[in-house]
Amino acid sequence: MLTDKDIDKLTEIFPTRPEVKMIVEKVFEEKFEEKIAPFQREALSALDKLATAVEKQNFGNAVRDTQFSRHDSWIHTIAKKTKVALKD
């Protein structure tokens, strides 16, 4: 039979449940940093490059649409002044 003295000795040697949980979380966090963090950085970098490309494309499209609208307005003005009917 275990005495209180034996139990005290065992609790000094073996970790408690909260201590085990803390150790496991620490090891998991370290492994996560080693294995997942580089992948996460690469994924975020790729996503940033993609977002930048889409932003540039959207800007280019807006410039093109503005120019198209301006040309369309000019064509209609010229057609009106020269009395030329435009087909839709």
C-alpha cells in the first residue's frame, strides 16, 4: 500500500496533468513553427503576389474603360455634328 510519503515522492518525479499538457503544447508549437510556418509564409507571399496582379489588372481595366468611354463620346459628338446616323 502506498503511503502519503510515497505519493509525495511520486508527484515530485512524475509530471502532473497540467504540466504534461504544457509540455505537449510547447512541443506542438515548436514543431508547428518548424513545419507549418515556412509553408504559411510561402502561401501568404503567393497570395500577396496574386492580389497585386489582380489589382494591377483592375487598374488597367479601369483606364481602358475610361478611354473607351471618352472615344465613344467623341464618336457620337462627331456623328451628331456631321449628321451621320450610328447603328446600335
